[in-house]
Amino acid sequence: MTENKPKLDQIKVTLLNDIMDVLVPKIDDIPGAGSLGLGKDILELTNKYERYRNALFTFMDAMSLDPRYRANGGFSGLKISQQEESLRSLEEYVPKTFETVLEMVYLSYYSNPQVQTRIGLEKPNPQPDGWVFPPFNTTILDKIKSRKPFWKNIESI
């Protein structure tokens, strides 16, 4: 039995990529979030979590109602300042939805290996073959070692 989940058509995917590029723009050699091809990650999140799916579709519907969006040939037809203003107004009118969509964009963006390398988050795999722990500093136990025992020695009773 197939689920009756709404699907994103190509126009909405293109719109989502344009929006993601405004939310997380290009920095130096790293493209914006939309240009990194993170739309597939967003779609995975929406397929897996109803909360994300509902937020994304509410966000896209609200976006399509913005008169600036409709009058200028779509979001990508707007100047960057108009795109930012459009997103600011959405943030004001549907704050929880906007916050959830932004969370999805950040999750996808900062999970990208290219971004992690750029910001210095590349780490080896967790133990046993990865993270190297610093040597244990035994001096932190000196204060405890100097205390007298607070328990009774049962052998002397």
C-alpha cells in the first residue's frame, strides 16, 4: 500500500534550492546550501519525519502566496534584497514553520563533508581506531588522594 504523502515537484525543488542559497549563501569556495545539492537531504528528512514534511509544505505554500514572489516571475526573479525581505516576512508570519525549515537546512548543510572540512570539523572515526584522547592528568586526583578515608575499616573491627 502506498502512502499518501505530498511530493515536491521540480518547480518546488528549484524554489527550495534558491531559498537555501539565500538562507546559507556562498562563502569563499563553498557554494550556498542550495547549490551544494542538499535538496535530496531535505527530501530525505521530509520523507522520514512528518514534522519536517508538514513544515516544508506549509513554508512552500506560504512562499507561493507572497505577492512579490508571484509578481516578479518567481523567487529567483527577485533581487537578493527582495528575496531576503520575502524570507523575513515569512519568518515573521510563520515563525515556527520558518524555524523548522531553517533547522532542516542547517542539518543538511553542516552534515555535508565539504562544509565540515571547510570549518574544521573533520574528525576521525570514533573509538577504537579514531579519536585520540589526551593523556590523563593524574594531578587532578591529588586533592582526593590527600583526604582521609570517610569509611570504616571493617578488618579492624
